[in-house]
Amino acid sequence: MRVKYSWVLAILLSGCQLTQSTDKNLPEQTNNPSSSVKDTQPSSSSAYSSSHSRSEEHSRHEHVVSEDTPQSQKDVWHRIGMQLHMKVPNNQMVNYYRTWYITHPGHLKVVSERAAPFLYLITKKIEARGLPLELALLPVVESAFDPFAYSHGSAAGLWQIVPSTGKMLGLKRNYWYDGRRDVSAATDAALDYLTQLNKRFNGNWYNTIAAYNSGGGRVAAAIRKNQRLGKPTDFFSLDLPSETSAYVPKLLALADIVAHQQKYGVHIPPIANKPVVEVVNPKEQLDLAIAAKFANIPLKKLQELNPAYNQWATDPQGPYQLLLPIKSVARFEKELKDNPGKGLKLVRYKVKPGDALISLAKKYNTTPEVIRVANNLTGNTIRVGHYLLIPTSTRSDESYALSASNRLAKLQAESRGQYKLTHTVRAGDNLWTIARENKVSYKSLAKWNGMGPRDVLHIGQKIVIWKKATDGAIIRTVFYRVRTGDTIDAIAYRFKVSRHDIVKWNGLANQKYIQPGQKLKLYVDVTKVSV
């Protein structure tokens, strides 16, 4: 259990001085401590040994003589730093990552800016459970405190929780909501998981955090292997994946710096040691734009504080909770009370021939289930001439800048190469086969499409592919209208492109012929062809 400060007791017990321990966070994992490290989020892993003696702590850490308590600090980083107790060994990997953080102050500046709304909330949750405060630094390693972070392994949120773990921990995930990005709910879930793992590893926090990174089974297997071989079973002796082997040193290095900023000449921008956000539960579905208006804050600000909501509204079936700036809570609650039933816009729609719930849901950016519930429908049957009430957004889709679709659109619009292709998923396709066909990295392909490499594709899904021009080529998009007598081969020859590419660019795989007047999209090297 975490050692708590009792400064009154420290005064009564003459000569007793409290000491600081430290833990750390690191950049991207590396197999070789001497190799370059990218400015990315570290992974969460660290061990808290409550058995080491106070004399050992005195030999490792600076003595702290102060009548201030952690809770009385002005800066929450100092509050955390005063309560760090994990042993920081003189280890090559720890030393490497400490140096990395010291020489990359910009990274910690960005982290502190992102953490400002959330760090106090997380710290309080950890303190309430009596857990090591080193855990408050895990989101730095995992996501650099980016609540929208999504890894190639399909992990999401500050705590980088993968779908299977999120489901096990009871985090809801659907069209409307992803609990892995709900800062409050995901923090509770991550701490639950870490507590479970710590019991499994008999209170060893190094192995616990390593297991958070790579799984309890993998760490347990490494321990059993060393036991069979008669080797030590401490974290630094285990045969673990390189990412996990770097994970705990990253956290320890970061913790050491947080606890001893002055010693290392590091300045982490302060975060006020007081609550700045509060969880509010309106107990009904709200359009995020209306919720922002009730709270008198910008819509984008509301979305930044509540990254779990994928669409324009909270989940129709809940959770409905919102993180709001404390100064906005009273106004929000008054507006909610004064405007009952006005949290959503309802469109009165007359059903036309050919309409179906799924097409109407797509048109109004909602789901068939929401339309069914709003109209007390038990099935998908709707009658021509009847009226439906359809909950819909009060603003244009573009106004909800941080919705899942807008984040993906922004990602895919970024210029990653000279020209962009769109691949329509066919039966048997996966990211690896599409990447191989287009001669691009499957990891890059996943990133361009906001996915993990193992994510399942659906037939008809559109996949964005960025291609780079080579050898001085200047690629331009050309729209060519087919003329009488044209063939794909003739067009390919004229524009110095391949027949295969024309078919792929225009989705012609199932078409035997092209028709006069048909418009084709071509990516043409204008250094070779006059267009």
C-alpha cells in the first residue's frame, strides 16, 4: 500500500525525515537504449516495492524537510512528486530515458498542456484508493495525455485500453460512445485492472505495470521460466518483449524527473492543484451543441473534455455523463432544468416510397434504434404517408469538429503523399493484402484510416491510400470523359499509366466495358504526358 505523508507525526518524531521516490515515463520503446527514440507516448509499467526500508530510501533520494503537505501544493505535479516511492535503480534503460526527457522539454510541455483538465481528477482517484502515485504518470507513457490517442494495436484513450480489456472492465463501446476515451470512467477501469494485476503479482508493482503493458499471462510466463532456470524473478531479470522491458524504465525515469525537477534542471509547466472539471449526469440524451450552449462553453471545448462521444450527441441509452468546467456546472444545471425535453432537435418526417429506417438513419446521422425508440416502433416496418419523429443534430456535421467521422476525415485529408487513392473493400480483403497490392506499409495504411492493423474490414468500406510520386514525377488528378472507341488499354497508353491502376482508381473490376460519356479519374505524371 502507498505510504502516506503525516507531517504532524513527522514533527512529533524528532529526527524523522520523509523522502521522495520517483518513477518515470518514457518516449517510444526501443530495443537498444542507445538508439534514437521518437517523441511518442510511453507505455505504462512500474513496480512499487513497499518492503524496501526507509534507510534505503534515504540513500536513494533527496531528503525533504517541509511542513507542507502534498495536498497544499499549488502545482499538482508537485503534489504527485511528493508521493512517489518506487525505487529508481541505477539502470542503463532508466538513465537513457531520463536523459531523453531532460533533452526534450517540449514533450513535457505538450503533455502538461494536455493533462491540465484531467490530472487533478486522476490524482484524486488514485489517492482515494491508496495506490502508488506513480500510476498518475502512466497516461504520459501510454498516450502523452492525448484523450483521442489510438494506437496501431487498437488501444484507445489516455490509458490506451484495448477493446477486449475494455469489455472485460465493463466499458461500453458502440456507435455513439467509447468508454475507453471517457476520462473518468476509463481511469476507474484502469485502476481496477491495475489493482487486479497487483493482487496477481503479490504486490509487486514493477511486474504489475509490466503486465498492464503486455498482459498478465506473458509476465507470469516469464516469471515461471526464470524459476525453472533458477534465475531471479525481479522485473529487470525477466525475458519480456522489448516494448515491455522499456516500459517500466520509462515510467521510472519520468517519475524521477517529476519528483526532482530542480535537480535535473527541468521545468514542467504547472497545473493548478485544484479541481477544474466536474462530472455531471443530465440523465438524458443531449445534443452536444445544446449541452455546450447550456454550459456556455464552445462546442469544441465540450468535445475535448468528453472525447468518448463519437457522434453529435451522447448515447441514447447512456451513459449521459459529461465532464464540464466547474465554473459552468451551475449554469448548465439551471438551463437543463429550465428547458425540459429540449436537449435534442426532433424532425417531423413524412415517410416516402422507398424509405427505410436504415436510410433515414444515415440521412440524419443517427441509428435505426434511435428512430425506433423515438417512435415506439417494435420493428423496422414503416408506412408510406406516416410521420416519424427523428432526433437529429442542431448544427451541421462539420460543427462537431471532434466527432469520430470528422477526426477521420481530417486525418485522411492530410497530405501524406502526392496523391490519394480510395480502395473499396472486397470479399477476402484485409489491411495487409491491400497494403501489399498498393506497395505501402500496412501500419501506415491502418493509421491513415484510423484503425489498428488487426481491425476487421467490411465489404464496401472505403479505405484511403496515400501514394508518393518518385523520380521527379509531378502527379496531377485528371478527369477524363470516355469517347466513342476508347478502351481502357488505349487510355492507359495515352496517359502513361497502367491498365490495372485505371481499373483500381475507378472501381471497374466488375465492369467489362467502359461507356462513352463515362468519367474516369486518373493520376497522371505531367512530366511525361501533356494534359
